[in-house]
Amino acid sequence: MVNSGLVALIGRANVGKSTLLNAMLGQKVSIVSDKPQTTRGPVRAVLNLGQAQAVFVDTPGLHKPRTLLGQHLNRTALGALEGADVIAQVVDGKAGAGGGDLFVAEHLARRDICVVNKVDGMSRGAVLAQLQAVGEWGFDEYFAVSARTGAGVEELVGSILGRLPEGPALYPVDEPLLADVDEGDWVAELVREQLLALARDELPYSIACRVTEWEWPYIRCEILVERESQKGIVIGQGGSVLKRVGSAVRAQLPPGAYVDLTVRVAQDWQQRPDTLKRLGL
């Protein structure tokens, strides 16, 4: 018997949930970007520390949906709360807690932990002001952290582990860290992460990626965009963008990986149930 359970990270878009998850685990398991809606599906990662096992679930950011994809992301985020043993809502301290964050809090069955993230560079007074603002929302505990620098993260992890109920381990306990992510999905997400870093304007929301062939070391990944004009942006002059993306992805894979990137136009795929299904969304 160990102390084990599900830990759901919830919050509006772009508050730094994925960066915080990676910081708590000490390893990258979720892609990050400064673009909203970076996370499109729940990412599970297992942290084993002594007699405690925390199964973290990173969720898509809650937002006002404008597409079928957006509606799906909200359902996915709220669905991840079901059965969670610990719920931690993440707030962007730099941007300041607002109505969108309160909207998220009101959808929680209980309020365990509130995490004010991105406090690096903020004055002590500014941090205290943010903690006072969210302090009225009735959470059990409040933490001010910087996922980027790691400040306050260790204390947060300690509190989470202390809240886990006693019971059987949900995953093997002989490895410090396990990522419950399909390899193909992981590579597709790495490709999308690199494209998000290069994309502009509305393009980030129009990009989807999926691995269509895997015969190691050959990996074929298909990139979907919604309009023909976007295809040229993703490819780049002389294939320059795809070359940069491929190189960055290969650097995060075992030596010898060959990543073949192709781009296809799928008109308005965010509104098409059949395409969302094929993408596993």
C-alpha cells in the first residue's frame, strides 16, 4: 500500500499548466507554448517518490469555445476532474486573476489547491496582492510559484503528495517517472510544439498533427492546416520551416530517428467531427 491518486491540473488557457507539470516532474512530458490551447488532450505522468505515487493529469485550458474543437477541449478538461483525488487550479500571477479564473473555480466540485504561477520578476507586494485576490475563492491551500525558475515548486509537490489517499499503486512503483503517453502521439505533439513556436496570428489554432506511419527509425507525421494559404506558411520557402521543425524534433528523440513531415489541407477541420475523431480528439 502507498499513498497514491490522480492529481488534476486545471485552469484557463495559457496560465502555464504544462510548464508547471514539467517542473514538478523534473522532466518534459507535456509540450509548452505561449499560444493558448497548446494542450489538446489530457497528458498523464506518474511521479513515484518513496511511498507516494502521484498521477498528474495536465488538461486543456478552459476557454469560451468558438469551434467544435473548442467545445471538445472544455469537455476534456472538466472530464479529467472526475475521480481526481487532488484538484489544483493554476492562475497566471503576472496577468492577474480575473473573471475567467473565477469561472474555472466555480466549475470545481471542491477547491483543494490554488497555484499562482509566473511570479518570477514580480514584487513581493504584487504577489501578495494576487494571493489576496484568489484567497477569497475558498481553496484549502494557496501557493505562489514560478514554473519557469522552479521557485516554490518543491513545496507545492510536497503538499500534493500529502493529500493523496492510502491505497494500491495505480502504476509500477519501481521507476521514478513514467509518462502514460503513446509514442506516436508524443512525436506528433513535439512537431506541433515546434510549429507553434514559429506560427503567427490565427495559424496556431489551425494546426493539427498526427503520426501516420511508424517503422523505427522512420516516422511519418502529417500536419493538417485549414486553408491552402496556410500550407505555404507551414512549409516555408524551400521547405525551410519544415526543416527547422524536423531538426528540433529529432534532437528530442533517440539517435537515428528519421522524421518525414508532410502538410495537407483539411478545410475547417476544427468544425468536422470525422476529422476530430481521426485525430483522436
